[in-house]
Amino acid sequence: MRDEVDGLIEAWRSERPDVDVTPLEVFSRVSRLARHLDRARRTVFTEHSLEPWEFDVLAELRRSGPPYELSPGRLLRATLVTSGTMTNRVDRLAAAGLVRRRPDPADKRGVLVRLTGQGAERIDAALASLVSYEESLLAPMPDEDRERLASLLRCLLVPLDRGPGGPQG
């Protein structure tokens, strides 16, 4: 079985035999896969009237457990955006009725962002569609291969997540 990356690797080896392009065999495939998944996820999210960033924020709130609320600071750390970007995102989600702000009882100057019932319904439906789609992509792969692939990808991702600017934990 050949893919697009095989041709890319052959071309580089022909044109630059002095460069070991072996890392491209992994990272070019990861990059292409990420682009395919990004397009597919955007399609799934559009079916639920969500932008990818909306899914990210709503999903973080939903995963937090009852009462499904977090500080804007926690949301921005989880989604890797700036405070100004998060403020804009929360404003837009609140205007759409998917979240609401409330004063933080533990911090008189702070606020908490809470998932609304409408927001919970939207994120739950989008998640179900996303998982169903992604399961269809993995269906041909045996469970052991899925587990091995997840483990191998984790080995690559953990050091990057812990690197400069990445989450620490």
C-alpha cells in the first residue's frame, strides 16, 4: 500500500540524497492526517452550527463536570489562546445563548463561564457525531493497533505539550 508521502520521500531522496528525510515519513503523514481530520471535523461541527473554536470551549466546559463552569483563565489555558481572544469567544458564545457569565463567589473581581442547557445539548450532539465519524475512520484497524498507535502518538506529543509555551502536566 502506497500513499502520497511515499512519493514525496522518493522525490526528496532522489533530489537530496545527502539529507536523511526519514523523519518526514512520520511527520508528513501526521501533518496530512491532521489536515484531513481538520476538514472532516469542520464539516461535523458545521452540521451542529459550531465553529471549531466554539466546540473547543464548549467541550472544555462540558468535560469539567457539574456545574459545567470554569474561569476564563482556565478556559484560555486549556484552549491555548490569549485572554483577549477568550473574552471575545465567551462574548460570542454568551450572545448565542450557549454560555453565561456569573460572578465568581470565591473572587469578587472574577467571573465564571457556565455552559447553558442549549450549549450542553449542542456540544453533546456534536460530540456524538464526531465520535461516530472518527470511529468509522478507525473501523478497519484492530483494537490492538489502535492502542499501539495512540501510545506511539502520545510518545511524540507529551514532550511537545511540556515544551516552551505548552501545558505543563
